[in-house]
Amino acid sequence: MVADESASEVLIIEDDALLARLYAEQLRGGGIPAVAVGTAAAAFERIAATPPALVLLDLSLPDANGLDILADLRRRGGCDVVVVTAHGSVNVAVEAMRAGAHDFLVKPFPPERLVVTVRNALALGTLTRLVDRIGEREAYCGMIGRSLVMQGIYRIIEGAAQSRASVFITGESGTGKELAAEALHARSPRARGPFVALNCAAIPRDLMESEIFGHVRGAFTGAHTDREGAATRAHGGTLFLDEVCEMDLALQSKLLRFLQTGAFQKVGSGVTERVDIRIVSATNRDPLVEVEAGRFREDLYYRLHVVPIHLPPLRQRGDDVRLIARHLLDDLAALEGKGFRRIDAAAEAALAAYRWPGNIRQLYNVLHGAVVLNDGEVLTLDMLPAQLREAEALSLRAATAGAPPPELDFEPVADGEIDDAGDLDSPSIYGAEGEIRPLWQVERLAIERAIDLCGGNVPRAAALLGISASTIYRKRQAWSEAPADH
């Protein structure tokens, strides 16, 4: 079975007629076409006639085992599967994830969770079909990188750009979230319209409403003239709300109303205005942690988090560090009128060995300083800051000893502490000197230690480790059910 490119229907396989009808209505309310069947036999008959874009599969059916249906769907190919399971059967859902399901939902779940999960799965299906159209790229709309993770991000942007759906970009500071937002705009039908960026962390809270919606003369002290807000300036284009989790709760409510209605009023005005804009948001925090802490509205999160994009830290992008450095050197040499044409092997090795807590922004600043203070055709190791030269020296010593090269930060964390990048300064997790533990053991010990250091707060531990809380829950469930020797 190969899904039609135009297929957009969600097939719900649920034997409870009331639930099936409820799921279908909730999805349609979210703008997602859906049809429901009650048996596996009816499902495969429907699939043969009309291949769906996605299957929402209840694992408890009267005429077949849900996991067998999943395996059959995976063999046929053509659509992703989201499984639904009852509370207390998460172990079955974990098994389904291992068998190839895209995601799972545990009953009961709110309508918003259903719609967001299905939208994300549909977006993934669209992007998968774009893989053959987009070959490996070294650069994409100003973003540099040919690592596998970046190829996936390019495809997400390519697929999401054509939609009006809100996009939520997450990632550490300096990973290029605004570049990704600009790429979404540049590849969208709105590319001829304006791209307006607003940093919610850089504007005083009492002025943020005016910055977004504008104000009229006399609205507050200092408002000497009428002023257009970012929403008005972005009409026909894209409004990028950077660090959106910094927004005050009262303003979050007004933003939610604006997203729901497309209408707003300038501060001090009673006139309602409407604009046509696409919202792209970003944050360097874990938004779900902010929701759970009560600092970010859950309903606003679901409204903004339609298409998620997570930008990985530079330390997780492999050889992209060298590639980005070469591109930056070319740009900086031209900017400063210097003669640099390449980076020597030792300097590149130092750049690759360093952890880059400030990510691409920090790499840019380091290279900019080196270009400003030096000249020549080749950028060499001695032109780099001491921290990077130390990283290279330790890397060489470790390589000589046959150990994996260490990774350094500007400010090493204290013993037993988790740093902002989510690493554990706990040598014991790697085993005794000379011992190599299986990777799954190292991963499990690292995650459990992070949870302990966070006082049992799984979302906090997940945020510091740079993974989602659901990933931790699934792994812990799998570990609890695995044989004693695994």
C-alpha cells in the first residue's frame, strides 16, 4: 500500500462506537478529516479502497490483536500509526513504539492532546514523503550543516513552510532558532510579505502588549503618538515571537484570544483590527516544564505547538562544527578585510573537541575574535582561545591512551552537578577505570542520576538532559519490563 500524496484522512480503528465518534468529532473540530471503523476487517477494507494519511489504532479490538494489525500496517507501508491504549497498559504501548508506531495516547486524554499528536504525526508523514525530493544539503536558507539531524530539520521546514499552521521552535540559546524561523518564512507562500521578529525577553513586560499590538496616542505615559505593533507590521507575512515563554501570563491570555479570532485592539483603543499573519514561536526552555510550573498557559501551548521543530545543540551535530567554522571564516574574513582562506587541522580538531555551550553564536564570536586579532591565509590553533587549545591537548592525550576524547565547557560543573547542557559530572556511571559498560547501562545510569539530582522531577531532568519527558517515561517503562540482565 502506498499512500496517495493527497491523502489527508485519519482512519480511526476503535470498537467502542461512542469513543470512535468522539475522536472523529474532535479531530474534525481541529480541521483534520477523520473516519472511524470498529474492526480490523473493516479497517483493511477501508485502507484498500482509500489509503489514509494516518491510522489511530486502538490496541484492544474484538477480531484481531492490535500489535498484529500494527505489524501488518508497517509491512504495507504508506502511513504512520498512533496507538491508543488504556490506563495501566503503557507497557503494551511501549512495545508498539518499538514495533514502529509513531506515538501513543493513554486513555483518557484531552481533545487538545489528541489533535496535537495527530497533527504532529501527519506532519511527519508529509515530511517522510519529501525525503526523495530533497537530497543531502550542506546549506539550507542560511542554515549550515549536513548531519543527519539537520537534514531532517530541513525537511520539516520544507514541509511546514507551505502550511498556515503555527510552528514552535525549541533549542538552546545560539542554536539558530531565528534562522529556522526565517527559513520557514522564506520557503512559504508568504515570502513576499514581511518577517517581523520580536524578542519577548528583551522588552519590558509593561511595554510588551504595545510592542505586539501597538498603541494610540495618550494610552500611557510617554505614548505621544500612535504606534503600529508587530502584528500590524507583519500583516501578510510572519510574526516570530522569540523566547515566548518569557511572556507575562496576562498577555498570554490576550495572545491566545488574538490567535483564536485574528482580531486585536491597540492599547488604549476601542477599535478592533484584523490582520493575516503566520505565528512562529521559539524558546530555549522546555515549554512543558513551563506549563507544569504554571508559567505558561496550557491552552496557548497547544495553540502554538502545532508543528514542533527542535534544533539540536552544536555538540550533537558531529562534523557540522568544522563545516560551519569554514563558512563563518569566509564570511568574517570578508567582513574584516583579512586574508584567511582555511583552518588548519589542529585548529579544526580543537573546534570539534570543544562542547560549545553557547552553540553557533559562541562559535561565531570565537572565530570573529581570532580573525580580528590575527591575519594570514591559515587560521591556526595558537590563534584560538586557551580553552579550545586545552580541549585539543586533552583530546590528543585521550586518543593516545585509547580513551574517548573529553569534552570541555568554559565553566566545568561541580562534582555531581548537572550543567546547562544536560551532562553529568559523574565518572562512576562509566564504570571502573578500563571498564566499558554497555551503552544502555550508561544511558540508564545517567538518566536516573539526573532524576535524583532534580529531586525526582522528571520534566526538569529531561530539560537538563536535552530530551523530552515522554522519552524518559518510555525508557523507564521499558527498563522495568526488561529481563534482569538488561
